[in-house]
Amino acid sequence: MKSQIKARKKKIKEGLKEEFSRIREKLGSPPVLLSYMVGEDPSSEVYRQSIRKKGEALGIKVVFREGSEEGILEANQDPSVHGIIVHCPREDFLRYSSLISPQKDVEGIAPTNLGKLMRGERGPVPATALSVMELLRLLNFPLEGREAVIVGRSLIVGKPLFFLLLRENATVTVAHSRTKPLQKFTSKADLLVVAVGKAHLIKPSMVKEGALVVDVGINVVDGKILGDVDPRVGEKATLTPVPGGVGAFTPYMLFRNFALILREKIEGKTPYSPD
């Protein structure tokens, strides 16, 4: 599976590089993606550097700034900034994400864009949820009529993924760390997606024989990266790798969102324009 993921990632990168080349020609300059830090969030620094490196390889100018909420509002009005990513402590996520202009919301987390996802309209979608869908397409997993269970209800994975899977006519259940008993739901899933941030939460006894299990979790334990799913699950079901699974696609889904935003800008569309 890792070789398949690697090949698909390369293809996505090549496609994005060509698309951003066309976008640069139309804009007359490289598109600018603002990585804006509010408050103290040391874990975001590695992610910011990764986005800068990958973005600049695609021909995107990634700019770092730090400040308060006023800086987000200023960036919304700055015509030289085409897209915005906000980094902040988890407890402030709802507050600051609500300030981002929908026209510059690369992460798909502004209220308007989340509303468009619920309504089935075109717009940026949280990148990790898109990465899960990309992985399902890669594996040719048929969703229509299948039983899908998501463990995790976050605004960037569980909730958006619920609507994406519904679009594909899956029957979707959302469980979470407080679902009792969790095994009652996970054991019936043809597709099980786990995104709760608890190392090895899902054990083999909790999984249906022959299911597809997508592990979104990233947990650092004693210096090792562990998923939310016990690796032994792979003995009775198809299990995606951690690391090197869903996370391999996530930055490039972010850049796909950015390309969508830029195309709408170039074409003169608003967040409420029809497809």
C-alpha cells in the first residue's frame, strides 16, 4: 500500500505544480499563502515549515506572520494575500477560524465553507478529511450502500468526513471516545475511520473481518509515532499505515483547496456562486 500511496502522491504533486504554473501566469506573480500564528503553539512550527517547503516547491510564496486577531482581519482585506492558514492553541480554534474570510480559507474551516460542505456545494474542505477520501479512491473502495463508522467528531476530520461519505451514498455512523460500548459500532463497519488521538485505541477484537480500517491518528509515545489503531488489526483487516498513510496526502489537499480558491478569484466567483 505504501508504494501505491507514494506513486499517487507524486502524481498529485505533478498535477498541482502544473496548475500553479498556470495560476501564476494569470496572476502575474506567485500566489501568496499566509501562515499566521496567534499565541503560543510550538507544535505548529514543524507543520508551518513543512507547508512552506512543499508550497514553495509548487511555486507558492508562503509567508510567516505572528500577531493577534486583528492581523487576520487585516490579511482578509490585503489583496496581496491570496490564502490564509491560522495556527493557534486548540482551545482558541473556533474563535480564530471564524475570522478567516471564506474567499481565503485554505483549510476549509470558516463557518461559510463548512456550511457549503453540509449543503453539498463546491468549496474548500478540511484537508485531512479530503485525504481520507483520496486514499479511498486510491484503494478503489466502493462506498455506496456500505456501512461506514467514523471514530472521532472533530471539526477537521470526523464531522466533514461524515458529509463527504454521505455524498458517496455510504451509511455513516459517527462514534467517539465516549461512545459506550465502542466495539458495538466499530465491529459492524465495512469502513472504519479512526481519528481520536489515542494510541492503539482500536484492537483486533473491535474490527470486522475483511474491513478497511483507515488510521488517521498520530501519537508520539516514547519517541515513536503510533496510530490510533493497534497494528495487529492488520492481520484481520486492511489497515492503512501510520506514518505514510493519510498524512502523506494532507498537505497536497490543502494546496488543492488553495488552487480552488485562486481559480474562483481569477474567474470572479464569490463563495455563493454556483459551480
